[in-house]
Amino acid sequence: MTATEKTLLKIAAGLWVIWGLVHAFAGAMVLSGSTAAGFQAIADAVDPATLTGPYAEAVGAVLRQHAWNLLWFGIVTLIGAVFVWRGFLTAIWVTAMVGGLADLGYFLFLDLPGHVRFFPGTLMTLVSGSAILLSFYVWLRHRKPTADPA
């Protein structure tokens, strides 16, 4: 691996660390707060007065399940960042799938409809997208060709 490729992976790993910390923190904060506070924190571009509730207990449970996912997405991405930093090519895929697919849902259901502000939400989508592009560039240069079955 060239010095440039190692640097690209280190930058990607740094981006994943930022993304992972933000999402683990967000998950912990939503888990520890009320349902209304959780919705207000996530849908930060929506008038908070429209998100005050009251909410059925099941709605709060769904929000806490979402917060749990944010927490573990963040932790797994932090672990993946260590392996991306070290140049493990499989970690590029695993980390991109966890962080990238989490952000894809965010982008489709919160960002595009305008329920969130640019910071931190949309910015984190750009962070994960940049990490994916940088690391996949390196992966594409070093992937092993598949054997011809014929």
C-alpha cells in the first residue's frame, strides 16, 4: 500500500471516529431522555411545539429502539475505524455497511423531507459518504481478483 493510500485510510478512519462518536452520543442522549425530547433532538428542523406529545408508550419504545441502534452503530463504527486505520480491507466494507446504511435511512426519511438541520445531521451524512469514498478508492486498488470459475 502506498503512503498516499495509507493516508487516505487514516483520513477515512478519522471521519468514521467523528461519525461514530456523534451517533453513540446521540443514541445515549435519546435513550436517557423523554420521548418528546428525543423527537425534538432528532427532528431539529421541526417546530418543537409540534413534537411535545403526549405519546403512547409504544411510540417511546420505538424511539428508544432507534436510539439503541444509533448507539451500537456508533460503537461498531468506532471499532471499524481502528481496523480501517490499520489497513484491513474487510473493515472498509463492514464499517461502510453499518455507517453508510444507517445514514442512507436518515438521508431518505429525515434529510430529504427537511425534518433536520444541516448541522449535525446532514453534515454527518457527508462525513460518512466521504469516508466511504476515500476507503473504497483504496479497496478498489487492492482487492484481489476473483477466480474464473470456468
